[in-house]
Amino acid sequence: MRVEKRAIAELTLCYCVAQIQYRGEPHFLVASEKEHECLLFDEHGRLADTVWEGPGGTMSMVPLPGRDGAFLATHRFYSPNNSKEAKIVLCRHTESGWAVRTIAELPYVHRFDILERGGARYLLACCIKSGYEYKDDWRFPGMTLACRLPEDFPDNPDCVLEFTELKGGMLKNHGYCRDMHNGVMTGLVTCEEGVYRFTPPAAGESGWKIELLLAEPVSDCVMLDFDGDGRKELLTLSPFHGDTLRVYHASGEGYVKVFEYGEKIEFAHAICADIICGRPMAVIGHRKGKRDLLSVEYAGGEYRVGVIDHDVGPANVLHAIVDGKDVLLSANREINEVAYYELSER
């Protein structure tokens, strides 16, 4: 695989990446995890605007479906030890610039997503913990919450979002991945207890379905059919901010481990999975040790791990198609670098 890299911006402790529609064209967002900016780039990696100067603390950004230049983001989650004032904000581009307003005060909210089913939209929010009294205090497990978005959201500034706790007791509730399952948009949430699938209610129903897919500590995960057998494998990074990459194959008895990477990848964090360069591939980044950006794929009857970039310390990464080419946008946090990679076959 051929890799062409461009460093497109310097952003202190760049962390979160997302793709949105802006003025009718695909754009990228990159935000800092500390008190720094959120930057907007066009799909070719050219800086288009500064969305905000602060307050930062952005762990997640999710575009509003069907809305141009509008997205939700977390603010003021600066670390698991400094996230009591975390919130979800609505950001929209207006004639006078970017407008940001708080839509939900959710202490310790780390990941969230908008899921749709049966004509309804739901905001699924994951809180990494529920309290603390000192640094690295994990005595107060996190939780996963949800609310149905009102039909007039986000146009009614007075609408109130009413969240319901779906599941508590989720220690180190860190990772999230959207997954289409049997034609339904679902959310995979990872914590010390394992990997859970949250499925929104069908039309006419009120309750969410919650399934435990894997009962062991997991920091982040993705689902993809790596081996082409028609069933998605579960790729995990474990434990919390851990150093182990594993792949599990779906079987009649749940998920069975079929691969474990022989090298330790310290502080594994960045993760995405898609059809890249015409084949199923995951992209993994870790923030300590070699600090590599890695590819994971199944070829020749085995899983193979390759190096895309070295000593960059990615926090998050996304894949997109630009002008028919495979592109990765990576927040290389440990060197304050926003990087744009074009991937192709040699």
C-alpha cells in the first residue's frame, strides 16, 4: 500500500475528528481535547475556518442528519479527572458565523451518537464515570443514557432533552462504535464489563434492547467482515487505554478470539474500520511507545498488521473517499499534528 502524507495543520493536543456537510460539500472537523480550537477543513485538507477558539474538551463530534453546517459536540471533557462540567453543544453556521449553544449538561459525557430507527432519532450518550474525589478515582462507574430527539430539534431553542438511564455500572465507559446490525442502526459501547450493543426501539415500542457481546475489559472496538465470510468480526483494543489488539469471530456461542497481535501497542486509542483500497481494513493508532498508525487486514488466510506512519501518536482517525481516493484524517495528538493521508495500491 502506498501512503502519501501531508501535515495540514498544527493544533495543540488535537484529538477529535469528524466529517460534515458544509455549504453543500464534504468537510472535516478537528478539535482539541484541551482549551483550544476546533478547525474546519475542506475535503482536500485546506483550512476553511475556525469554528471555535475554546473551551475545547471535545471528545466527540456528530453531524446533524440532513443539516448543512450543523453538528453536535462535547465540550469541557478535559480528562477523566476533569470532566464534571462536560456538556453536549449544538454548533451551527449562520450568516454571522458559527453559533454554539448548550443542549445538555451531562457530567462526564465522553462519547455520544445520533441513531435513527422507524422515523425517530435518538441521542445515545455515554458517561465515562459518575463521580470522583481524587485523580484516577474509579469508584463511581459510568452509564449510558438516551433521549428521543423532539421533532422540532434543533430549531426550537426552548426544547428540553429528557434523558433516561439505559444502563449503569459501566466502569471506564470509554469506547463507542456505530454498527448497522440486521438493517438497524445500533451503538456498541465498551467498558470494563465488556462490549454492549444498544438497539433503539422499533416503531411503536419504547424500550431499548441491550446485549452483551463480549464479557471482558475493552477500551475501543470496531465491527467489520475482515475475512469475507458474511459475518462481521469484532476487533478490540484492551483493556482501558491498553496495549492489546485482538480480533474475535462470530460463532454460535458468541465471539471467539481468532487473532492477537504479538506486539504491545501502548495506549491504544485511535480506531476506524472500512473498505479501504478495495478491501476490509481497520486503522489503529497508539499514543505511547512506538506511537504508530497501523493497518489491520485479513490476507492469505491470516491477519496482518502494517505500519502507515511512525512516531506520531494518533488519538483518533477517520476514513473518507475524496475524488475516488481513500483518505485518512488523523489527529496525531502527541505531536500536535493534523495529518492527511492518501492511500493507494502500489
